[in-house]
Amino acid sequence: MKERIYTIPINEAFDQDTECALCVCERKLENDALDYTIGPSMMEPDSRVETNRTGFCTEHFTKLYNLQQNRLALGLVIDTHMVEQLEHLEKLYKKQADAVKKESEKGLIGSALDSLKGKGSSSQRLIDDLLEKLTALEGTCAVCDRITNNMERLIENTIFLYDTENDFKRKFLASKGFCLKHFKQLLSAARKELSGGRQAEFLKSLLPKELSELKRIQDEVNHFTKMFDYRNQSGDWKNSRDAVPRSIEKLCGPCELKR
């Protein structure tokens, strides 16, 4: 097992009454990553090289701006990121610029003749290169990468605590299960971190717990829908009033839902 450095936040998350303790951990990691990006990261050359290369996804660009904590830092990060991306795009364009200019002057007949001769279009190659670059950029985010790397270690530590600490194991089994995203990550980590017998014991405990908690929240959503029947106007909502947002989080993981 790797060094265990996240045991305190894991234990604190499992002490909370929540649909998924690992969602609590992920939200904290995200907040830490956002604060780091417009704080200490500014002074670390390696981090700036990374943010220049990757930028941020739409969600994290939005959250970084909405923090309204250090707009200068965010502006500097965006500035150097855009400089690097402009260089890449200009390089792709300059590589094909002369050929594209010549094609533009040939007109429809000339282009058709080139096509019949089997000549590839420089314009098409440029479009393909630009699309490849832009698609790759859409899939990168320095904040997402930081969260993903830290969550992998945190999930491994969760498995470690379950496997070695009886007090934590009791917390784990007394929880309300996990969202499907983190349920999948637990299964993946168990496959990697646990041997056959220990893996089987973990699955024997995890799967019935997860299925039971999924059934519980499905029943709550079902009850919520039935309360809109006029025949149930005076009925008891039980624990269903917030079942819809809780069920979405159970299915998807951390969400920014209005309550």
C-alpha cells in the first residue's frame, strides 16, 4: 500500500449524515484545488507550465471566476494560457497557409480537378489539425487533473482504512452507501489493492449495502411522485421532499443543485 495521508478527512466525511461520504471528500478536494490555482500555484513554475498547457474546463473556469477572490491571479493564468494556445494555433495555420491560399485562388473547377487527380486538400488537412487540437484542449483541465489524482489516492486510503481499521469499517458499513461514480471507483480500487479473500470480503459487505441504499432512495423518489396524486394531498411526505436532488447526486456524484 502507498503512504496514507488522507485518513483524517476521510474519517470526518464518514462521520457526516450524507448520501455519499466520498462526495464530501471530492467537494473538499475541488475547493482546495480552486484555492490553490489562484493562490500558491501562481508562484510554482511547474504549475504554471501545466495551466498554460491545459487551461480549465468550462465548469472550473466558471468556478474560478465566481470565487471573486484573486482576479489578478486568474487573469495572469489566463494570459499565459492564451499565449501558449495562440502559438499552437498559429503554428498549425502557418504550416498550411501558403497551400490554403493557392487553393483559394483555384476556384471550384481547379479544386475539382485536384480532387479527381487524388490530391489531398490542404484546407481539409488544416481543418483536421485544428479540430484535433481544439478537441484535445476541450478535454484538459488543471483543476480536474488535480482532483482526479488526489481522489485516486483518497479512494485507495478508504480501502486501506476499511481493511485495517475496525472503527472505520463500522463507519463504512453504517453509511448510506455511495453515489454510482464513487461506487465504481471503490470497485476499481478494490480490484487493485485487495487480494482475493480480502476482495471477496469487501464485496460481500459493499454490494448488499449499496443495493439496499439505492433501493431506499428509489423508494423515496417513488413516494415523492405519489404525493402529487390528489388522493394523497393530506398524506405524509416522510423523507421524500428532497428525494429528487439526493437521487441525482446518488446517480451522478457531486452536483451543484439548487435546494
